[in-house]
Amino acid sequence: MHDPRRVPYPYAVRPGRDPLANPQPLIRSVYAFVAYRIGAGHDAEDVTGEVFERALRYRRGYDPAKGAPLAWLVGIARRILADRAVSGVEIVAEVPETAAPGEVERDSVERLTLAAALGRLSDRDRELLAMRYGADMKAAEIAQVLESTTNAVEVAVHRALRRLRAIMEKEASAA
């Protein structure tokens, strides 16, 4: 006889293990990461949707011992972005446009300078900064995604920021 409490695979997720139990903050963080990598807009929305589609399909395989849900989702996003890069979809270094209070002209120049400086960083540096500041991930979460140590990630993010500052200072002094 069929037990109505038992849901067959792939929809069954053991209680307390559903990585998508609180999806709203995860959606925002994944979108921010993707937007930092390919720019805000429809493409970032499409990739974010694809991330959650895969996450829903494979959530039974999520193992909380291997990392937090955000780290798992960013790992999925990285694979999707890598697949798109191989298939010829351009990944850009564009800072998402946001309305900010303050001096519009000065803020616009700073955003353009930042976007240009990010474009001059290596792909790894851009990815680290996107995870840290786009997805607002902690170093330990980034370490889980990259299969590295927390200390190595902290050092790498620090060095990426130092390179970014140097590029921005060089461009500001040239202007």
C-alpha cells in the first residue's frame, strides 16, 4: 500500500537538510555573484534561474557536511558560467548598476573606474571578489567552493583587493 507521507525520489529531502528551505536570501546572493561576473540584467537572471533549477533537481545530493547552501549554489553557478564561457558566451567584468545617494557625477566616475580596474584583474581575482562582495560570502564559504583553506582565501582576497587598488590609483593619477 502507498504511504502518502513518503514522497519518491527526486522530490524527497530529509527534514532539516533542505538547502533551499529559505530561498530569498540565497537568490539575492547568487544573483549578485552572477551579476558581478557577467553583468546585471537578463543574462544574470537566466543564469540565476538555471542555478536554482539545477539545485531543485539535485538537492537530494546536497551534503551539509561539505558546506553551506550558498557555497553549494555558488559552485553550481561557477559551473554554469564555465559552461557558458566554453560555449562562447562572453563573461564581462562589469559592476552592477545601483542607484546610490550622493554626487552623481563623482559616483559615476568611480563606478566606471572600478569597472575598468576589475576588467584588468585576472579571472580568478574577479571571481574571488565576486564571491566575497557580490555574493557576500565569508572566506570559509569561499574556501569550501574552491576546495581551499580559509587562510589561503583570505590572503588571495587581500591580494586581489591590493591589485585592484593599485590599478585604480594608477588610473586615477593618469586622469
